[in-house]
Amino acid sequence: MTTPTTEPDVAELSAVPGATGIVRPKSERIVSLRDLITPAVVAAALLALYAYVSGKDLDAIESNILNVASVRGALIEHIYLSVTIALLVLVIAVPLGVVVTRPRTRRLAPLIVGVANIGQAAPSLGLLALVGIYFIGFWAVVLILTAYSALSVLRNTIVGLQHVDRGVLDAARGMGMSPVAILFKVELPLAVPIIGAGARTALVLAVGTVPLGYALNAGGLGSLLFGAIKLNRPLVTGTIAVLIAALALLMDWAAGIAQRVVTPKGIR
């Protein structure tokens, strides 16, 4: 009677003699006290901004733009746009990164990376203007900024997979793991920190460029920002700009925590 075997995971491979390249855990905690610095600083800055703006004598236009309901609605739209773009980038770029690192499809790498380079090299405003000729709205901006942001995740996926230690892969093959199992149980888990760094870059890039989507009626804080610019209201312009910067910092912080959550405990 044979004993059923299960395919080992990354943690088990780290115990294999000669299996190098495994990053030993520094800490098993997802959130440390140091991680609270960013939200604390952002919260302090926003409170200071609120106190400053509240002490000003706002005219009717400024009061209308900085209305709590308007800002809250625009902020929710901005977050929704940014997260949608980041998720779509992951769904597209990670599989493409896997494709160009497989032996049978590696020859497609110049084409795929070249297309991604074109997407980022093209001016975002130019892409918005070009697409805006044909259709506008939420998905127009999402598709444009997805193409603009995909390169960072694609490159990081390629780098992360290419830098998985060959000894670990040989050990996995020696244990009888299939190529698909090696990809999902060894290569991708080991590449999570590098892929996650690219995803965070794409997310912050999306937060910063989503305001340009106001021209295509996509919503978000851009409509308030550029409305204040057109009406020559520097106080409102500065306030919305600070909100966008604070949002970028907080979303990068949250993405960093999420990255640690999905990173296997053995390499966290």
C-alpha cells in the first residue's frame, strides 16, 4: 500500500538541502507599530487642513465645491476608478508576465513588452483626447490608464519570476511537482513581493492620473480640482490637491499591507 503524497509548498521547499534563494522570515506580524506612522501623519495633515480651511471665509463657489457631500462622492468615485485600474492591470499584466517567462512562449517577450512600452510612452492626455473622440465615461478612462500603468506590473512579474532560484525549481521538480504546480506553489509565491511592488506603483500612478479623466466625464476628484482651477480658487485647488496626495499615500499603505497578507509566511 502506497502512501498518498501531496505536492510541497514554498515553506516545505525551504527545508530541502541545497534549496537556496528562500528569504527567511523577518517577522510574522502583518502590521507593526511602524506601519501606523503613515496613516497617523496623513490623518494629522488632514486635520490641520480641515482646521485651516474652516477658519477661512469661503465664498459661495468655494463652499459649494468643498461641500462635504460633493467631496465624499468625488472621493469614492476616485477610489473606485483607481482600484479598478489597479485590479485590471494585475489581471492583464501578471498572466502576460507568466507567458513571456515560459520556455515555449518566451519568443513573444519583445512583442508584449514593446506594446506595454508604447502604452506608457504615449502621453496620457493624448490618449484621453484620442479615445474621447469615440467614447467617454468611466470605462474610457479605466482602459486608457490601464494601458498607461500596465508596464510596471509586467516588468516586475518578469523580473520576479526570472529571479526565482534555480535550485528551488530543481528541488520542486525532484519532488515530482508538475510545471503548473511549480508556477502556482513556488514561482508566483516567491515573486509576490516584487509583483506587489509593481502593483503598488500602478495603483499610485492611477490615483495621480485619474484626475485627468475629468475631461471624459469619469468623475473623481479631478472634476473638483479642475473646476477650482478654471474658477481661479487657489484655496480649493490646494485643498483638493492635498486630498489626492493623501489618498495616494493611504492607498499605497493599504496595498503594502495587502501585499504582506498574500505573501507566504515563509518569505514574509
